[in-house]
Amino acid sequence: MMRTMMKKTQLYKLMFLAMLPAFVLTSCRFEDDDYFEESAALRIEHSAKATQDKLVAAPNGWVMQYFCGTDIAVFEGFNLFARFDANNKVTMAGNHRFLRNGNKNKYTEASSPYVMLMEDGLVLAFNVWNDILTPFTDPVSYGDAPDRIVKDGEGMHGDHNFVVMANNEDEIILRGERHSAEVRLVKCDRSWTDYIADTEALKNSITNSSINDYYVVNADKDTLYFQSLRNGRFLYTDNLDKTKSVKLDSLSCVFTPTGFRVEHETKMGNYKFHELKLADDKTCLKNEDGTVKVIARWDAFIVNHTALWKMDQTLFTSEQTALYNQIDAELKKHNNTWSLESIGIGKSSGSNSIVGLVLTFYTNTAKTKTNTAGIALDMTLPAYGQMAVDCPADAKTDKNMETIKKKATELEQLCRNFAALLKGTYDMSVDDYFLPTTATFAPAQGGTKFKLN
């Protein structure tokens, strides 16, 4: 019996020793929890204090990349500016089109209170009217807001209270508490007026009235399009012909000094993009990891633009130079005060105009007045950055050509002979991939090298 009890005692000791680490670990874990963990309310309070300290500490304040929470892209994104102080006062600024009291599109500043609310999460709230922010939240439609979308009582679906979703080193990501638009606060790295000027300069360098459509290409070589980017609310589509589009989404963006940012992260195939910045070589804009590129449709601009591009005569071959001189002589048969000023590609002037090979000629000896005459060319885009040129036998001529050739009987044929030298497929390069002023055409198949200015 005694031996049996001793064995049991030894067994209990061994079991106790085996369990001891678990007791120790459990005890330490609870002590750590008691020491390190805070209540949810206390965590939010500390987060509010840290966030406010961060807002106040930014030397140039913050850019608020503001969006309205509509289901489709009714409004563009807006750059607002905010400087916070420790006494819960914010000075905001902007130059947007919904400013009131005669300040539309004018740089304006306004101050008001702000508060860090501690609800289920942290909320940055602007509950007192501020001339910069509150027009977006006013339930009464105003100014440029489209009546078909914005009804009195609904306003522009803007927010003035924002849930803090993420707090990163140089940015704070917010979500509108009521309408759920994504709004981003990013530290401003320059004066507010400089930021506005630099953003406008960048916008004008990558968008304009002539080039406003863009290829969107990902790393798998899938190609879609942005249409009307300049508006800040644009179409993201698989076909430039809307009637043939399968994918047709509306997106809003806000422009920055380096590019633009869409409201929500967007997918293209296997890749995502949120912010796109101008590449170092200024040929395109790239997303964060370089897997999505936005490329202006500059090649279409070259082919379809109605302005007249003049050919660089220093690149003429001997045959082109000879034809140029013959055309000049032929014009003088119609009127001896006339002289050829240039040969170009584009749209001729006057009635019954054409897009094609265009003669520009002086119509007086002082060489102060000019006119044009032309013959149509077929110009197509067989691939990105390429142009194919043809001058069919039945290519139309404009009214001026028809009138002039009554006396200058060889003029049309000489122009057709000149156009025939251009027949071929060319690789195009330009001086500016967003607003070209010079384009060079290197023969890929047939044709003769030429340059347009």
C-alpha cells in the first residue's frame, strides 16, 4: 500500500511539473494583457489625439482629394486644401467651380471649426459651414450642378464627416460617412497656390482640346481606352465607338502636379491602378508598379487633326524637290504673282475642303497673303505609332484645286505624283507624346522619310 501511494505521489509530481510551463505561460499572458491592452474607448481616444497631432504638424497643411459619393461619375475630383491647428480650427482653400458669392474658380480661403469624433471609429468632422467644403454637402442644388442628377433636397452627395480608414505616413484615407466617397488627405509639399498652378500646368501638358482620348495598356498587352480625361470625369471603355462598347464605366479623377488619381482602385485584367504619374521620359503615365500605362492617342491626332502640318523641305529627295519646283511654276501659270509657300498634310481651307496633301501658296508678290489647294489622301493607323498613306486614283480634290487647274493644267497630276512618293507605311515619332508639334515618319514599308511641323 505504501509503495502504491508513493508511486501515485510521484505521478502527481510529474504531472504537476509537466503542466507547470502551461500555468506559467498562461499567467504571463494574462499579466501582459492586463499591462498592454487598452479598452476600445481608450484606443480611439489615443488614436484621435495622434491623428490630430499629425494633422496639426504638417507644415504646408494637407491636400484633400475630394470626391462626391454619386454612383456614376457626375463630378470630377476636387483639390481642396486644409491647415489644422490644435484649437480645433481649420483653414481651408480651393478654386473650384462651386464656390459661391462670386468666387467661382477663384482661389479662396475660409476658416471654421473641426472636431475629432470618437464614435464606433474615428471620425474627422466639419460640422460648421465652410465656404470651401460645404457647397458639396448643401442639400440645395446650386450653380453648375446638373439638374438631371442633383435634385433639391439631395444636393451633390458630398460629405463633411469622414471615417478614418487608414493612417499612413504621408496620407490619411477617409470615407464619407453618409455617401461613402473615398477622400484622401495627403501632405502638401509646397504652397497651396503653387500646388494649384503646378497641377494646372501638368493637366494642360497631358490633356487638351485636341488630344483627350488615351490608350490604357497593361503588362499583358490588353488595351482599353480613357475618353475625355480632361473633364476629370471620363469613360473607361473597350471601344472608342460607344455603340460597340461592352465595357463602359464612368470614372472620376483628381489631377495632381505629377498626374492624376482615380477615386477608387480600379482593375484592368490582372492589374490594378489608383494613381498614375507622368513617366520620366514623358511618353506616358504609369500606375504604382508600372504594370498599367496611359498613353495619349497622339498617333490618331497626327492622322485626324484638322490643322495643317507643313513638310520639312530640308528632307526632300531630289525627286520631291523637282516636283516642288514644277508645282510652283504651274501655280504661276494661273497667276504670275503666286508662289508656292509649302506642301503639307492636313485640312485645306475654303469650301469643299479635303484632308490630305495640301499646297499653301502666296497670292501676292509681297508674300503676305496665302491660300490653299489640296488632294485627299487615305491615312490609316495599322498599329500603334504607325501610319499608312495612300493616294488612290479617284482621290478627291478641293474646289481651289479644281479652279486653279483650269489654267494650271498639270497641277493636279504633279500633286498626285508627289503624293505617290509618300505611299507606304511609316513608323511615327513625335517631339511631345501628349501635344505633338513635330512628327517624323520613317518608312517601315515603302514611302519616303518626311517630317511635319
